[in-house]
Amino acid sequence: MERYLYKSNSGNYNFLMAYPAIEEFALASLGYLWLYKVADTQEGINAIRCSTDNVVISKKIDSIAFSMSFDFDYAGVFEILEKLNIPLYSAERNENHPLIFAGGPVITTNPCPYEAFFDFLMIGDGEESFKHVLDILKSNSRCEALKLLENVDGVYIPGKNKTVKKAVVPLHEVIYTPILSDKGYFKDTFIIEVERGCMNRCAFCTASYINLPFRSYEYDKIIAAIDLGLQYTNKIALLGAQISAHPDFDAMMKYIEDKIDNGVNIELGISSLRTDAVSPQMVQTLVKGGQKHSTIAIEAASERLRKYINKNLKEEQILNAVRISRENGLKGLKIYSMIGIPTETQDDINEFLKLGKKIKDENKGFNIEFSFSSFVPKPHTPFQWAKREDTKSLEKKQKYLEKEFSKLGISAKFSSIKWDYWQSVLSRGGKELAPFLVEVYRRGAKIGAYKSALKELDIKVNESFNLDQPLPWDIIEMEPRKTLLINELKRLEKRQ
């Protein structure tokens, strides 16, 4: 069952908001649902939703927007376009086809591999410029609309704009889940964006850099959103890369805790705890809200490597976060970690085992799981020029850690090294990848399809970059600029 927390508008302009994965994930995507609400409440717009497993369209569509959150979402885009009998390449479409555009973190980070498939792309914060885009689309012909869109903040039109400035907006209206559903991945959960961005600026973290500057919503508006959500569900989740950096975070926790103490049934979720900000009150509130496990992120176990990536954590702070979590009622913690960080040595790898043993010895009966990804260099970060460690070397490290953690009786999970490699290829690719993506999709988009398609098309993958060479994503103007990223990289290199 779906419950709309707003009143829909209607109109003659048929606008399709497409999510390039299954509906279960679409109904858990806050950005996608919020922009759908923007369209669904705009005068003259008939907004329609679809996902890869739900493409049943009975009307002629005037335009389609895709929300791309992950590098491999392109396959879902192609699947939906084919189900709608629309050519994949924008150059093969005409006046009889809908205008097709995309936005989201993947597009903001690097639109170049995907630009051949879209008429235009939206870079940066979308909540304001999206309204302008819809106004233009519903009132103008295809040709006229594209001309007018050139002047909208954050809109990039391939072949027209040489550069595009990332759209950045102040946070006024709190973004929350506008449609509650028991079919979503987070069933009937009211998600509230508390802040956007992260001041820590870890050197590998694209989510931190592309969402700068750090911004937070006013306390009173967040409280109003919490109260609104509780009218419809008891499941409340607070979202943000650095939630505890909100100036009124403790007051928020106290407000929720007081409600629970006064008999209000609240199931509270927080995406991740900032390791150096874990407090007894925070954990107690989570536990009162029914949360049994949470996560912290340390990335590296050695202090040398944490300094290098600008993760300014002491081992004492990590141990303290675990201890506070255990003493105040959590049953376990997942510890996000990473292998393959530039300059990593075997000694750095062994530090994970030492840290894991120390945590286990100091926290008997407390459930600990290390969750490893492998380093993927991303645009707009100080590590965007870095070479990714080769797959065989990373797999060797993974097997070593699996074996040694097993001896310690500690759970350790790993992302796919091979999939992480292809993610790094896509994230730093250019226009030349367009035919490669189509070929991979034609071959089923499984892991083997990437290698065979690369060989078939004889495409050379650039796996490292020089500081002075042009980069595909240089077309995007955002702060901090390239020169500042270079300066930050040099500063971090001196910290080792």
C-alpha cells in the first residue's frame, strides 16, 4: 500500500520519472521520490513513476527524467528505454520521441560516459532547477525548450555547453519521504534529510566533495518534519553524511528520546554514526528507538593511512566508540573499512587484525563485523588522479584478511573486487565509453561482459592520470577547484 503525504496535481503534460532499478529501491530513494513529488505537485504536469520492473505506460510520454545514484545504473536506463521502444542514443531520436534527461550523484560526478544517451543533464542540487526545467518543458517545443534550458543553473546540454556550473542551493524546505510504502526497501519509513555534505573531506570521498559546502536544515523545520512523519508511521530515519555535525543534533536526539519516554512508539534509524562523535545519549536514544546495531566508518586501521586520507581518527576514539555503543545497549557494530588505499602496505593490512583483536578482547559478547570495500578513485577528490591497485593484488589481500579474521572469530565481509574495478573505469571515463556501455548491456551486463566488450571494441582504459592533464569531468565547475585539490593532495602526501 502507498500513502501520499501530499496532494497531487494533474495536467496534460505527461512526465515520466524513471528509476533505473527495481521499484523496491525506487521507493527507498529519497532524492528520487522528492523530485517526483515536485513534478506531481506542479501545475500542468501529469507525473508518472516507473522502474525496471514496472514499465507499464498507457499514455504518450512527453519527457523522461532518470535518477542515477550508482555507476551501474546505466543498464537500468537502457532497459527502460528499450521497453518503451526508444533508441538509446539521443542522436537517433527525433521530434516524435520524448526529451530524455538525467541527474543524481553519478551525473554530478562525471556525466561524460553517459552524455550520448541524454538530451541534457542536471548537475548538482536539483530541487530548485528541477522546477524551472519542468516549467520550460511543459510550455515549449523540443527545440525551443533546449534553447531555454541552456540558461538554467546546473543544466548541461552535450554539444552546446563547454562547461557547466554545479547548482548549489541553500537548504530551506526539509526534504523527507513524500510517499510511504510497504513495498519499499525501507518499509513505511519516513526518511528526513538532516544535512547535506561533510566537513571532514576524506581524500577518497566523492559524496563529501560533490556536496560541498556543508549545509544543515534549521532545527525547528526538522522537528516539524519528525512530527509530520509520526502522523503516518512510527519509523523515522535521519539521513546525512555527517548528521552529528548538525549544530542542534543533541537537541534532536533529546526531542526524540523525550517522545519515546512519554510513550510515543518510535523506531529510529540513523544511517551511520560518526566515530569521534558517538555519545551515550545518542546510543541510548537509538536503543530506545529499537535499533540494535549500527555502523561506524574507519576506512584504515593504521593511523598513518588514516592521516593520509584525512580521516583524522585516533585508535583511542575508535575503541571508545565501540565501548560506548556496547555499554549503552547496542548489540553490535559494523565497521566500514577499505583496502587498496594508495601507499597501503602489508603492515597497514595487519593493523586491521590487531585492531579487530583489541576490539573483541575489550568487548566480550559484542557483535563486530568489518565490512570492506576496495578503493575506487573518484572525480572531484584529491585522489582522482590515483592509480587503482591491480585486481590480483587486492584479491590476495582479501583472502589473507578473510583467513586471519576467521582465526580471530571476527566476521569480515568484502565488496566484489572485480565489480569495484569496473566502477573505477566508469567513474573516470569519458565520452569514448558510450559504445562500450551499450555493448556491455547487449552482452547481459554481467561481470564477464565488461572484459569481452572491452576486447571486442579495442577500447583503452585510462587507469591513472597526471596532475597536469585535462580530465573528462573538467567540464563541471565546482568548489573546490582542481588547483585546490592538487594542493590538498600534496598536503596529505606530507602527512605520511
